[in-house]
Amino acid sequence: MGNLSCSCLQVLALKTHEDAPVHVFEKPLQKTFGTKAFKVKVAGAGIPKKTPHETTITSETTNKKKQQKCGLIIACTAIRCKEEATHNMSKADLEEKASVKIPEYMKEQNRPYSAIDVYTNLRQEFGKTLVLKVLEASVASGVLKEKLVGKQKIFYANQDNLEEYDEAAIAEYDAKINELSEKLTGISAQHKELQNELKVLSGMQTTQQLQKLTSELKEKISRMKSQLAKFEESDNTAVAEDGKRAMELEANMSKLLVKRKRIATDMLNAISECSPLKKSELLGSIGVELEPGEW
């Protein structure tokens, strides 16, 4: 087969029929020295569909007779790569990346974090052991500082390494912040007023709806005026006399109603003066019903 290089495991499969699917399942051999065997399932010509041909082969054994019977030639080789060298190389690269990224993250955030916090905030990009190792190395180099809080170590950026700040610039920014805060307060109040106004306007009818309602009312008024004119022009004297008598009766009844209401009010006032009950309780006990605004 020759020398083959791979990251973990390489399998070479040869088949005579291109349309024959090959299913390879890794299966360790018993008491072998760094080699692996594979259980190969092949479905091809001359093989029943219900039970695909299964055979177990290694890189050292070949059987031409079985290959001719199946109509296939399958050769599988497994080579175990030098994983330790590759692992050590990737581990070194990861440590180098962590030694740069973690201190930069701590200086950028400028906040106290534990090793678990850094591990979580970096989305578990580095292992917990590596994170703690880099943090302690950064403390030793003076980039970070540590403080023991209870049983937990807290790491933070070394403030002595930070650039000196300009007090005048900070005061200027504070003034701008106060100015913008005042503007924000005014805008928020204005926004609240506009929201209340919008809420009121949303509950009112629109101009188009009012115009439509006005036109309908005008048509109704015109119809009622035409009907009234017809009644006034009518020559039916009997109807006119009945209407006159009804109006006189209504006036007399109104006068009588006012008189009786006055008598009833005087009686209730006299009773309420000697009664320990309130007016509302007195009216409820007697069973008197009054119109709104009376007594």
C-alpha cells in the first residue's frame, strides 16, 4: 500500500463495481499491535438483497478465492498516526493563543474576574486548567494582579500599567453626559405627552367619519322639516282640535305633578327631621323613588 499520512485513521477501499455501496464499521482486533480491523458490508452483484455479504478482513490478510466468489476486491488498511506529536503541536498553539488572548481580554474589560468567569466569558474556548495557568502567569509577569476573596482567586488588570487619565477631559465628558441626560428627560416628557394625545385621538372619530355623520344628520333634518311643513299645511280641523286638547291636558298634568311633588317633599323633610336615618336610608325604607337631582 505504501506509506500513508493522516490525522487519525485512514482507510483505503477498492471495489470492482462502482455502484456497489460499501459500509465500513471500525472493530478493534483482539491482542493486535497497533492495528485495527474493519467489518465491511458490501451489497453488489451476485449477493442476495435481504442478507448483504459480511466479511472481516485485516491489512495483512487477503483471500483471492473469496474475492472472486463475491465479484469484488476490497482491501482495507488502517494506519495509526503519531497522535502524540500532533497533539503536542496543537496544545502548544492553543497555549500560545491563550497567552495572548486572555491578558488582552482582561485589560480590555478592566474588571475583576475569577478563572471560571474568564472560562465562561470566552465561551469555553480554552480549558479551565489552561485559563488558570495563563492568569497566574500574567500575574507573575505583572500584567495582572490577583486577590484572594474567601477561597477563590480574583484576577484583574494591573492598574499601574494603564495610561494616565486626563481630569479635564473626564470633566468635559461628565458635563456632556449631564447635558444629554437633561435633553433625554425633556424628550421623554414630550414623548409621554404625545402618547397621551395619540391615545385620546385614537378614541375619537376621524374627520371622514364626522363628515359622513354630518351629511346624514342634515338629510334627516331636511326630511323632518318637510314632514312638519305637511302637518302644518293640513286642513284637518279635527286633528288640530285633538292636538290642542292634548297640549292643554299635558299642561294641566304638569302643574298637578309639580304640586304633588312639592307636597311629598315637604312631608319627607318633616319626617327626616325626626328620623335618625339618613335621607337615602329613609327613602329606601319608605320605597320612594326620585328622579336624579331631586331632594
